[in-house]
Amino acid sequence: MSDAIILARELSKWYGKVIGLNSFNIEIGKGITGIVGPNGSGKSTFFKLMIGSIKPNVGELVVMGHRPWRDPSYLREVGFCPDYDFLPSDTTGRDYLRFSGGMQGMEGAKLSTRVDELLKLVGMTRDADRNIGGYSKGMKQRIKIAGSLVHDPPMLLLDEPFSGTDPMVRRDLMDLVKSLHHEHGHDVIISSHVLHDVERLTNSVGLIYRGRAVATGEISEIRGLMSKYPHRIIIEGKGLMELAKQLIDRPYTVSLHLAPDRSSMTAEVSMPEDFFNEMPDLVQRSGSELTQMRSLDDDLESVFKYLAGD
């Protein structure tokens, strides 16, 4: 018998002529597992299938002993944080969590206590009574994660929770995700298009390319492949010249290209795991203010093509 909490066998989903997943096979165990792939690789389709919002065309999917499609009882077992921004701008964080709890049948003192617990857990107590429209990207992500936790599900599905956040916010969110498993016992499935973000969270990973699972297992087995290819990272914000001075002498820096207006910079690095690990400290040391940092999809493309046999 398999110990997997998620089991997909020959799973396929298509939208007309567009293929989301194609004969997708994966087993995911307890703990924190990263699902990594370029944009458009099928990650969001897999997450939608796991929460039961869409029906597979072919194949089998079992999550926590349930087949998600048309199984309302299964929704008690899972919390979902989507990759898109759906939060109402004219509602406070506290009221949003109360609404989420109400949708789960919670009310009264029990709901109030749970909301207070969640606000403390995600570090949003101080800003709980502000309108969400005034929240930063990181604050919105924290409230979204809190909303997925309101009914205390055993498993969390976090779809691209770090996307568009700066290095400092990303590090804080990673610490939150790790605490959700190690201190609070939730199993976490988290998607990203940046392998090195996932590597800072877990050793367990599944790589998706063109709707297929092209590699699964320990992330250490994949790192060697990644280091063969230079990675390009786009950095946006203020004070990038000072940050460039910090980066230029780092052993992993291949090249740096500042935009003419100095509002963005492209860094090409040979050891991306070292780059991502050091960035929060380099940003703090340089006094830069970053608004966004993202890897280009082409960074992973050659690795995925190799693994897929293209």
C-alpha cells in the first residue's frame, strides 16, 4: 500500500484543444512538497483538480483518501490559497477571515477566537482592522493563507504564494510556511516557478513540464542539473546601483545589466541557490528597496527539456 496522501495516475485535463495535464503521474507524501514548473506547465490545473473545482477528462486522482470532484465532505480536509488576487479591497482583514469562517459554518465566540489565533499566526494582528485595499503584497498573501487555514484543515494547497514579492517578504513567508508544517502539523503542497524558493522549504519536489511530471523525488538529485545552466533574474526597485556594487564581486555573478533609468536590473548567476540565499542580506546592506524579483522562464527551460527528452 502506498503512503501517498496524493496519488495521480494517467491524469489528463484539456480545455478544448489546449492540454493542461497529459498522462500526469505523481505520488506525494506527508510534509512539505514543492511543485515546480515554468508558467503554463500545468501547475494551476493540477491544483484546481486537487480542490475539485474542475473534473479530469481521463485518469485517477485521490487526495487524502477522496476523489475531489463532487465530494463536498473533502473540502473539510483541505485549505486552498490561489495564485490570483481575489480579496475585497473595501473589507478589513479581520472581516474577511470572519466571512471565511462563516462559510465553514463557524460563528460566535468560536469564530472570534479562531480569527484572533490566525491573525497572530500569520503576523497580521496589528493590521487586522485596516482595509485590504491598503495592504502590501506580502500582507495580502498572509491574509490569503490565513483564510485557507480558518477551518484548520490537515492539508494546505498554496499556489505560487511567493510570486511578485520582494526578497525580505519572500523570506518571511517561507518561514511562515515552514512553521505551518513543523509547528502546526499541516501537510503543505506549494507551487512555484522558482526551484530555489522551494529548495529553501523542502527536499521533496515534483517538476512539471508541458503537463507531465518529468521528475519527482529529492531536490538534491536535481540541483546538479540546475547548476549547469546560468540563471537570469529580473530585479526591480530603487537603489539598484548600490545593490549592483554588492553583487558584482560575488563568486556566482556572471553579469549585471542595469536599465537606463536604473529601475530594473538583470542578473545572470551561475549558482542560483547561493544568490537567492544571500539576497535578503545584500538588499539590507545596500539599502535598496525592491518591488519585485523574478526568474525568467527560460532559466528552467533547458533543464525541463532535458528531463522530458525533448
